[in-house]
Amino acid sequence: MPSLAPTLILVLAGLSARPYGNALGDGLGLADRPPAPSEGQVCAAGETLFGIDVSIYQGTIDWNAVAADGVVFAWVRVSHSTAVLDSQFAANLAGARAAGIHTGVYQYFEPGEDPIAQAQLLLDNLGPLQPGDMPPMIDVESANTVPQAQYVDAIRAWLDHVEAATGTVPFIYSGYYYWNDNVGSGEFADHPLWIANYNPGCPLVPDAWASWTVHQTCDCGTVAGIDGAVDTDLFNGNLDVLLGHAVGAAVCGDGKCIAETPYNCPQDCPPCGVIGPEGGTIDNDEACLELYGPLEYWRDVAVGHGGSLRWTAATEWAEPSNYAVWRMYFAESGTYRLSTWIEQPYGETQQLTYRVNHAGGESAVPGNQSLASGWLDLGEFSFNAGADHWVRINDNTGELESLEVAIACDALRIERIDVGETTGPGETDSGGGELSGEQPTAGWPGGTGLDSSGGGPDSGPDPVTNTDALPPGFEQEDGCGCTHSRGGGAGVMAALALLLSRRRRRGDASAES
């Protein structure tokens, strides 16, 4: 079949509302599909990562806000074949990379056009891949179909050309029905499958593949930094699996925070702040206190340690909705006493548990806030320098949501008790007293170590037992912080009298579809 003029291609693809070419999912009619049959559905093997794919139709994107909203990976459109070059491509590629998001590029493929010309256009605009980049992806869903044998030849030519130029194995995007009906080949089963399926449940996988690598779940997602709807995606695996597809290995000391963490490479990925040899305090407005869940249900009031505190309401739900994590990065290993500030009447819960990750493992410390006023003692624990230590509280205490039981979240005090006299919190600089840190910023890939389901922080690397955990010169600097919420939401300023009865139910942001 001869190549069709771009104008005719647009007409065939139904692009009256798409003047700048098709984006992922436009040609599959997924929104119009009936519910998929259960047979043939393949669920994720375990952990998944959240990502997006974008084009000019998302407009100008604030990629730092996108990264702060939990997006780990993103693919950006370079073109619709050779007919339409995406005018936002360069900005999206640079912005996503700079925000620390693992970034790939994709091309809406037209099988009736020259596959090498299409592939070369992608390569010319992409330029050299950078460490941490994801492989390019071919979008196989055009309304301008060709006979299956010709389709297979065109896909093979594109894949071979891109793979030879980049040294990566490109991803293939398509739909269950589309691939089986229009391509039908099992030749490319060694390429990662990006499957589009918008119906509830696990996606159907074309006959050629046993499983999927990425699942496009919706074209209706909401992500901070993007005005309007965006395609949302799930990666089938954890960060290590994702990085197995990425370009190059992370190199500690190269000044780039790609796959490293503050616990295995603090010189490239500085921690949110450093607890000095004598201890310190993490207040509720510090970068090392991370708030999770819908931020509109974390209330901020002008009382408490340092003049403010955060609070939320308890629930009886099976899983947490709002939860908080104090990150502790120690300059020296030692034994420290932990305590947290409770300001009444905001500490009403009688059933809160403080989960403390320390050198000996993890401990659950009961915290009846209703009996406390001032510092609530959490106990003494050993911590290792440069290791991933934290304290976490969850809102699902078992107390009825309807009772509006308040949970206070304020300063965490860390006092050294195994050496000499200590200096009181607030009396020294970041080298020994108050813990300092910048306001939340993006660009710490995977740095929170928390999964989107509300489970516990992932375990970090083996404990560090020396005092050389800090990057050169970091003792006199603040670190970078990362406050994260997959629940979205804007302002959190509210009075105590504002009820939490309109709390959004958990699961609407991270459920598979």
C-alpha cells in the first residue's frame, strides 16, 4: 500500500480534535470498549511504580511538581510519524530529566510510511541518551493499517534501527484487540510490552506476550503540575526492575542523583538534613518530615513546638490514608532518646503506634497522645550513621472516623545519651543541635522509599557503622528534602473546627485499572 498524505492520515485517524497528531491511546477506542473478559487478564507480579505519558496536549508542564506528586517515570511524544513534530517535545524531555524522572520518548507510528524515516526523525530529535533514560517506545495503534506481513516488516525495521542506534531494547505500545487483529505476530515478544487497557482490573495481554511491562490505566488521570487530564501508567516491578531497562548504570560521585539514594551515595543525593553527633530536632515544617496522603486532610495550626503543628483524624480503616514519616540521617552512630511534642487539644488519639526503624530492626511504640502535654517519650534506640532510619505514624489507629479523633504530628526530638553532656535542642547549629533542611524539592528518585499503597518504608542498605557517611563539606550545609503526596490537594491551612468527614477514601489514586 502506498504511503498516504498526512492530511488523509489525520482524517482516517479521526483527528478533527487532534490538530497536532495522535497521542497514546487515540486510535484504540479504549473508552468505547466493553468490559474485557476475565480470561487472558494478567495482573502485576507485585510492586508497581507510577508514571505518565505526555504530548503537546498536556500543554506546559511543571515537571518539578510532577515529580513531587510521585511520578517515577514518563514517556514524552516526539512526533506523529514524520507528519507532526511535537512542539513540546524538547521542553518535556529536558524538564522531566531535570526533575529526576526516568524519561523515555515515543513515536506514534504509521505503518504505511517509511519506518526508517520515522525512526530517524525520533533519533535526530532525541540526541544521545543519558544515564537513567528509558528506551524509546513505538506506538502501534494507527487507524491506517496495512496487511499483517507488511505491518510486521515495518515494525521490525523501526525496532532494529532504533535499537542499533541507542543500544537499548525499545518498548512496544499497543492494545489487546488491536495487536491480535492487525499485527498478530509473536516475533517481538522479547520486547517489553506497554499495554493499554482502561477497564477495571488487570489488563488483557496480546497472545504474543506472557505478561506486560507497563500498563496504561487511564487517559483521565490528575497529576500535580499538569492542567487537565493525563495518561497514567503502572510499571510492573520495583525501581531496580525499572532501572534494568534504563541506559547506563548509576555511578556514585558523578554529581547526578539517578538511582542512588542518600544512604548509598550522599554526595550525589544529599539527605534532607543531618542529625549531628549530639542530636537535634525535626520540627513539623522541616524537609525531613514527610506528609503522605491527601494533603487537604493534614491541618496546619499556629500552636505547638516552634509555633505550628500538623494534625489529622484517626480512622478504623484497614489501610492508612494519611501518614507521616520523620527521616533521620545520623552523622554518628550511637544511642539516642526519641520524644515527640504533643500540644493539647490536638493529641486526642489513645491508640496511635509510632513505628521506629533503628539499628536493631523496627519497633512498635504505643503512643497515647491523650495523656501527654509536651514531650512524649518514645524510648531509647541505637542508630547507625548514614543508614535509612525513620519514625512513622499512620492514621488507621482503629478509632472510629466518625469520632473525629485528632492525631498530632509535631516535632521529633533526638537526644544523644551514650556520650558526655549533650547540648539542648535549638542551642547549636546543624552540626549538633537543631536539624536543618531546605523546603521540599523534587528530584530525589525513589528517595522516600515508601510505596504508594501506604506500606512501610522500604529497607535501606546495610547499616553504615562509621562516621564518614556525609558527603565532603556537607556538615556545614543543609540537605534537600522531599515532601510527597500521591493524594494531590492544594492548601492545608484550616481551623481545628473544620471537620474531616469529607475525607477522600483511600485507593482512588493508586488502584490498578
